[in-house]
Amino acid sequence: MATSETVLPTGLDTSVVVRLLTKQPPAQAARALGLLNDLKAAGQTAFVSDFVVGEAYFALHAHYDVSKAEAIQALRQLIESGMVTPEPGGCSLVALKSMTTTPGKPGFADRLIHAQYRRGGNRVASFETAFRRLDGTIVLVA
């Protein structure tokens, strides 16, 4: 009896994304890139969740001294490279693009929150006055 093996999609952890972007440590970065190449050769693509993108952004900035703008650019380039895609229904690329087109406050985490709520057609309520720059928001005044 023949069995068919189902190949599950591959989601990347933050540690893999950070190795790909920092190339540190070199052996792990090479292994991460090897995985992407193996997946591509098999006609598959790895994906990253919104949470992984957010965590990688903060890891790059806080632990690798990458500027916020450079972290945004690096993550956007990785996702737009075709080797890695956002999770199905994910909002990270929307938030990354928003940071590129209109930099400044609100920051990346707030824009990711905004994109997730807006994806569902919801409004966003916040005490953060910078949210006024984004559509579909209610800024609460104390």
C-alpha cells in the first residue's frame, strides 16, 4: 500500500530569522540559509508569523545594535525576497511598509497592532496620541 507523506508548511522561529539577518553565528546563519534553499528547491516557502517579525525587530534593535530603521528595512527585504513570506493573513508586511512610507510614531509594535485590528475591519482605541496618524482610530483623552 502506497502512503503519501504530507509536507507541512514551515514557519520560522525568531532565532532563525535573526541568524538570517545578522549572519551570526556564521555556522547557524549558513544552516538557516541552507534550510531556505532546501525549501525553495522543493518548491516550498518558509513563513514568519507577525509575532516572530515583531520579536525579531526588537532583538535586532536591542541585542544587535541595529537601528530601528535598518531593522525595518532588513525585515521588509527578507519578507519581500520571496524566500520567506508573511503568515497567511498576517499583517507584518503592512506594518513594515507603513513604517517605511511614514516613519516616526506610532512605532512598529503599535502599527502591527493597528494592522491586525484593521484587517478585521475594526477600529483601534488607544491613549497614544500618535495613533491619530492612522486611520480608523479612537484616541482617548484622559
